[in-house]
Amino acid sequence: MSFNVLIVDDSSSMRAVIKKTIRLSGFDVGEYLEAGDGREALELLSNKWVDLVLSDINMPNMNGLEFIAEMKKNELFSSIPVIMVTTEGSEKNIQESIRLGASKYIKKPFLPEDIKKAMHSLVGEEVRDVRGDKESDASGDF
Amino acid sequence: MEIVVGVGDMKVSNNPEAVIITYALGSCIGVAIYDPFVKVGGVLHYMLPESSLDPGKAGKNPFMFGDTGIPLLFKETYKYGATKNRLKVMVLGGAQILDQGGLFNIGNRNHTILRKMFWKNNVTASFEDVGGVVNRTLKLEVKTGEALLKISGNESRKIPWI
Amino acid sequence: MDLDIIIRKIDSLSPVSVTGSKVMEIISNPESSLGEIVDVIKYDQGLTANLLRLCNSAYFGLRVKVESISQAVAYLGLTKVAGVVMMASLSKNLTAAQKGYDLNEGELWKYAVSSALIVQSLAEKRNLGNIPCLFTSALLKDIGKVILSTHIRDAFQQIIIKVQKEGLTFLEAEKEVLGIDHAELGAMVAEKWRFSPEMVFIIRNHHDPMKILIGDDLSIPIIYLADTVCMMVGIGGGADGLAYRYYQEVMDRLDFTELDLQKTIADFWEKNKSVEEMINISGGH
């Protein structure tokens, strides 16, 4: 069973930074999915299983708060944990994201430790894909 | 005739006299499935999410873990003529200690692995009662598919899932 | 006053046998040597017979059949033997059904034994010095439920509403509605039976692990952890379910990771059948 992460941010370089940070933390992620805004993210969620979402707030088309609100309304995705990673440090936005269902909030600029700690607390300390087969596993099908 | 499913256990039956029972699903997850056409029912009671924790133990008892137990539950019912598109699915359990949050939340982890496997295999639960701080007990009557759920602190109630 | 009635019920519990009391005294007293236990129990034929049956059960995995107390001690060690003696001595009070808590016959005892065995294994891994104390405290920690059961049944609606609507733990709800909770009562029983002050303290606070035992950091955390494991696996889950508070600090103090928790659950399950056998033997079935 591979562990998939969805990164939502309108800046491709920021998405790359987050991806690298997660990799360096030692989490064995199966697949990284990326979206430039909330709408794209919802589309991806409908097509692929995601174990964890990291999302910015300020994005065009559908911002992070609207995105998380939509996500939590949908039974299929509502239990997937979301970490907000954003420059938006205002108390109001922090409260609002938590109220809408975000599990954690990390302010940019962040240290790799911040992401690692947040992920640890949400998904456990080890994420291992023992079988190494990232494609659908025969014994897991029914 | 009672068929008891213990902790880390799975039973399937098409015997019309049978009532499959599983007790005290704390943080464990109980998955009950029933095909009303061929009248086959099955219950899985698993304790932990992923078998990668201890492949040796999973080899000895695949029903201890969600990722190994769930496929086997379904596949066992297929042997009795059940088909995936007809099977009704009920998910119970995954309780947690008060104020548990995300850490060490085995109940939550157990539920998450189930959602993942259901997702991958195109299965949707007809009924779910998951979470909270309660213990749940389930009785499934094979003849009719009738399911009785008892939540600690409350009376038994019939579940509308068929 | 209802509270007096409740407290007076402590006297109605089956007194622990003379032998059992003597063993408890030895265990409670840090000055005494566990070897004294052998001298005490060898005169109690019934207890010895029970003890040997338990030692020979699959749980201990002995290849040789043990036929005397000294053999039992030689193969299992004094600590384990002391624990088994306590199981044999205390079961009478804990095996009955407790309707108020929605526990069928044997379920409270199963909870007691399971948590004690988990405590033992966790304590052994950490080389703790007071294992018989911890084992016995774990066995006895919920004796308060035996006393409170009928009162819980009578006031159940009030209590469960507090849990369901006000988010109180079951323990807090017991206290608010009845004026006392099962941990406080259990501690009173332990005191009456002349357990050491440490054991009384442990029993009093087994749901309140933020209380630190003076000079000893790990006793309550370990008992709390064993309790938590049992709850998660559905053991002892009566009307109170899992309505007790979670403390991450306990896991941190024990350096216990989530993986450790999962492994503990998996390990305990593996022993499940043999634990069941022990429970049946000690419960007198």
C-alpha cells in the first residue's frame, strides 16, 4: 500500500521545496501529486487515493480555505488530513482553517522540522511501503 | 446457531440457522458484508491497520490486520457465490480514547486503511458507525441479513442496511 | 447518605484468604524478600494446587511439568510466581458479572488479568524493580467497580448523559453523580487490605497518570498504558467503553512510540489463547 501526498500551491517552486522537505524527512512516499489551485486539487482527489494533503491558502480560482471547505463536505475525502502551509499568518486565517477542518497549520518560511513534526503527529512515525511495489498489489485486490 | 468472531478473526457463513456475532469492537474495526441474493454473510474483526508492522504475524493470522483481512473477507464470500456488486457492507468500530486526537489513534488508523482499500477496490459502505468512545457489538443473521448493533451504554438496535 | 452505604460495601467483599493476605504483605513490603512467599504458600494445599495448574498452563510455555512450588520458582522465577499467587488469591472477588457496567461474568476478571500480564511484560522490558506490586495493583485496580456496579445501574441514565453530552470521562461522571469513583473506592479497598501506600496510590490514580509517584516515575504510566491497550482491543469494555482520557505525556515519558503501541497490541494478541486459558483456570472454571 503506497502512501500518497497531494501538494497544493500555485507556485511550482514552492511545491518542489515542500516535496524535497518531505523526502528528506524520511517518509517513504509512494506518489507526490501536485495541484496549482483548489479546483485542480479536488479533481485529483476524485481520481487517486491521497493519504495526506498539504495546501497553501492564497491561490487563484479556488483558495485554500474554499478548497478545504469543499473537501470536508465530500464523504470520500473528508477523513484525509490536511496541513495548511502558508505565508498567511493572520490569526483569523489560522482559526478559520482549523475551524474548516485543517489538522495542522505551518507558517512559511518553515523549517524542515516543522513539516516533519506535523506529519509525524498526523500519520505516525513511519510510513513504509514494505513490498516496494507501487502499483496495485495483487493481494490487496478483491 | 451462534458463530463467534473473536478479535483478529473472520467468519463467513451461508447457513440459514447461523447468527454471526462479534463483541467489543473497541478501536478494532468490524466489517460485515452480506449478499442478499445468495444469502451469504461474513464478518471480519481486525485490530491493526497494516501488516507491514509484522509480516510474520500477518502470515500466521491475516485477520489481525486490515490490509490482509479485508480482501480475504470478500474473497471468502465469493466462494459461496457472493458478488461484489451485490454485497452490502457495514463498517463499525474504530473507537478512540477521549481527547486522543491524531497520535496513537489506532481506531482512526484502522478506519483509514479501510477507506483506502475500499477506494482502491470500488467498494462503498452501506452503513458506518465509527469513532466515538464507545464499544460496539454486532450480530448478523445469515438467513435475513438483519444486523443488530449494540453500542455500550445503549440498547441494541436494528441497522437498516439491506 | 448514599456515599456511606457505598463505602460500607467494602466490608462485604470476600476477604482474601489468610495465605493470600500474607503474600500480599510480603509483596507490599519493600523490606521483605519474595522468597518468603514459598514458605507461606506451601501450607495452603488449595492455593498450591491452583498455582501449579496456572504455572503449567500454555502461557508460560514451560516444557517441563512443574510439580512443586520450588520447581515453579526455579523455572519461572519468584516474580512470576508471586504474580500467579495473587491471581489465585484475588479472582474470587472479580469474576462475577457487573451488570451496572454491562460486564458479563468473567469479563472484569479477564480485564484484570490481561492488564496485569501486559504490565508485567512492559515492566520486565524496562527492568523495573517492583513488578509484583505493579502486577497486583493492575489485578486489583478495578475492584471499585464491583462495589459501584449496582449504584451505576440505578443512576445509569444520569451518568451516561454526562459522558455523551458533556464529554466527561466515565470516571468523572461516576464522581459527579455518585460522589465517588471506582478508582477512589479501589484505593480504599487496597488500604483496608493493607496494601503498601505505593500500591494504594497507584490504584487511586490509574486513570490519572499525570500524578507522579514520588521517587518512581514509571509505575502509573505503565499501568495506564496497559489499561489503554486493553480498552483499545475491547477487553473490559463495558458500559464505560473507552470514555477515559488520553495523555500523550505518558507515552512520551515511557518513550513509547506508536509503533511500540501497535507491536504491544500484536504481541498480546498472539498470547490471547494462552491468556484465555489462564483466565479460565484462575477464575475457577
